[in-house]
Amino acid sequence: MRNFDTIRRHLKSSDFRITEHDVDVICIEMSLEQGTRHQAIFLSELDDDDGRPYLRVSTAVSPITGLDAKRALIFNWQSRVGYLAIGDLDGIPHLQLCENRPYDGLDASEIDRLVLEIGGLGDRMERMLSAGGDLF
């Protein structure tokens, strides 16, 4: 996978439920636990300082209001993939689970794995931080 258009074509040909928010963002709506839970995963492109393109895979986990940051950081420490960040969602700061990967070495199976892993892990974090809630 050399660019975002290649990734977009791959995702459109897969079994994922996809919506596009604009040219630079793809949203995958995941259904989990036989349709009883849902998680939105966003894919976008960003460049590092020397211009190398990266794929960002992210999902919102929880609004930061009332968030127990210690529990979130403990969960993040125990995770083998992803990192936590604060991102704006409709004008409200939210805890986000993110993973950035350089395009070099990305193939179709790795993209699928990242989407499934970030989506599933994000949903588990959301459940833990929101007393079982399913906002995203």
C-alpha cells in the first residue's frame, strides 16, 4: 500500500461497512458482539517531519469529562498496540485510541488487522471507562 487511495480502494473492496467523511478521512462502522455493540474507526493520512506518509487508525473511546485518567493509562500500559491521545470530536475533547504506521511495509492484511484490533480494543476501553456504555 503506497498511498491513501490504494488503502481506500482496498477497504471498499472488503467486507467493512465504510462511510467517507471527506477526501482525507475514511470511517469504518464496526459491529461487535453479534450487533449489540458498535465502534467507529477512522483512517486518515498524515506526514512526519521529513514528509514520509503515515496511515493513522483511530477510534474515540470516551469524552474526557469525568474520565478516570489513571484507569485509562493503566489500560494503555497493558495494551500491546495503540496509544492514547486527546482529540476533538464535534467540539468536545475525547480520549482517542490511535495507531500510526508508515506506508512502507503496509499491506492489505496488516490494514485489516489494524482496523479490527483498534476497533476491538477501543470498544473494550470504552466499555471499561463508561460502565458498559456504547457511545461510539
